Amino acid sequence: MAELLILVVLLGPVFLIAGLFFMFQERNSSGRRALGAVMALAGTVITGGIAWGLFALLSGNNSKGRVLRLRGRARVARRALGEGWADDAVPDVSGLTSWQRTVLGEVWMYSAGLEHASVPAFSKLSLKLSALGAPADLLEDCHLAALDEVRHARRCFALARAYSGVSWTAGTIPALTQASASPSPKSTGEPWSRLVRGSLLDGCLAEGMASMVAGEGAVRATDPVVRETLSVISEDEGRHAELAWDVIGFALERGGRSAKEALRQALSELESQQTPAIPRIPGVDEDFLARNGVLPQAELGRLMAVCIERTRARAEALLEPSALAARHGSIDIQGVPLAPALDVASEQAAPRG
């Protein structure tokens, strides 16, 4: 099966190159040129399908929380070769086919890019909080979170390198320089509104979801290095989600009506954050992915639904605590946790090494 899969993967570029060769050789007959066109088309379909499937797998299984947004778009560093962004972790790659290692290498490379981009994302948050007169503990937690993301990125790069056999590292983020020199027109909006919306969606929801996904992935992963990595990420992302709730609390205290209205509007966007469907990737079924810490689509959807509900309940409690208590009896707002890995996976996840 593995040999057949590798053959299919190689056929794409082979058909494409051979087809182009037949098409553009003037001495070939019209029949051979037509055959070349068919081969080139087949090669394009095979290669494009594999690339699209990998992209869909990676983007659809995004368990990362706070992302770097510049001019309304998520940004990550360019890929580069070299040192500087990997620790010494080495998973067990014995028994894996070349294609399986390629897929897992891409999974961890995708995660590495997002983890790396979270470092400047927290720096941006720190700048916003400083501009709004936030207390020292919020700024301290922002910088501690950025250091967590540095550790996450190093580990993800190490796993990507180990699986793929390529010395990947983080390259430049050109959009970050451009954004600094030319602020987005969207940046002229009300600062409290932007802070609250970003904290709810990228912080409370996305980092809460990241905590849940990493925690569940740690439960299912069989490699001890992967299991330990996901356990640590789960714990850290849960703490980052709590930081986002603290930021919202600060905004509601200082920002008044505009902050409350922003929270109400952000609540209406929760359902649109559902995880998209992803296709099957040849040669890597859901059981294989789960054993390597990548959750199946059905489980991602279930966890997202849970996380959305918890996020909504906790935000509504912040907006109308007395009304919520009247409907449901006496409640403890802090008892509506968003750091779901603390109650979903912490009892099952393997302890840190």
C-alpha cells in the first residue's frame, strides 16, 4: 500500500513534465501532442489534488489560538532553511513511510508557523494594553505568554524537521514591517471594541479550543515526545485563554458601554467560527492521524461546539451576571471555564516529562 501511494504521489509531476515534453516537441505528431496534453492535465490534477488535500488537512485542523493579524489577515513567517528555531526533541519515526513522514512534517510545520506568529501577536496585544493604561499584571502575563509561544514554536519546528528530514526554520514576516510602516485603515476603529472582539474570538474561543484540541491529541498520541508536547501546549493555551478573559474584564471595567457593545457583537460571530470540513488524505487515515496527535474532523467539530457554548455562557455572565443568576439560580461566573483542557484532558493526558 505504501509503495502504491508513493507511486501515485510521484506520478503527478512525472506526468506533468512528460506531457509538456510531448506537447512542445515540434517533430511529434498531432496524436502525440494530444497525448502529451492529456498527460499534462492528469499530472496537474494529481499534483494539485495532493497539494490541496494537504492544505485542507492543515488549515482545517488548525488548533492554534491567537494568530498574528495584519491588515485583517492572518500572517505567518516565510519558510527558511537553517538553525535557530528548534529544540532537541526527536520523535520516533521508525515504521513510518516516506509519505507518512511528509504529512506529519507538514502538520508540525504548519503548527510551527502559527506558534511562531503568536509571539509578535502577543507583543501587539501588549502594546494595545499599554496604550489603554492596563495594569502591570496583564502586561506581565502577555510577555509570559509570548515566551510560552517561543517554546511551542521551537518544539514544533523540531518535530517538523525530524519527520520531514528538512532543516526548516522561521523566515521573515514581510507584512509585519509593511503594517508597521503603513497602518491598516481598519485601525482607526474604536480601540476598546477591537480589543474586546480580538480577545473573545482569538483569545477566549480560539485559545480555549487550542487547549482542548491539544489535550485530546495528547490523550490519543502514542509517541511520548508528541504526547508531552501536546500536553504542555494544552496547559499553556488554557492559561492564555484565561488571560483573554482577564483582558475582557479590564476592557469592560474601563471601556464602558462601547466595550459591552463590542462583546455583544462578538458573541454574534461565535457560530461563524466553526471548523470547516476537511477531505481524506490518501495513505493517512484518521486512526493514523489520531495516533500522531491529529484529531479527526468529527472530534474537532464536537470540541468546537462545546467551546462555543462555554464561551457564550461565560461572556453572557460578564454582560448580565444578575440576570443570568436569576435564570439559572446562584452561579459562580468563574465556574464557567473556557480553558477546556483543564476539565477535558488534564486527567487523561500524560504527565510532562
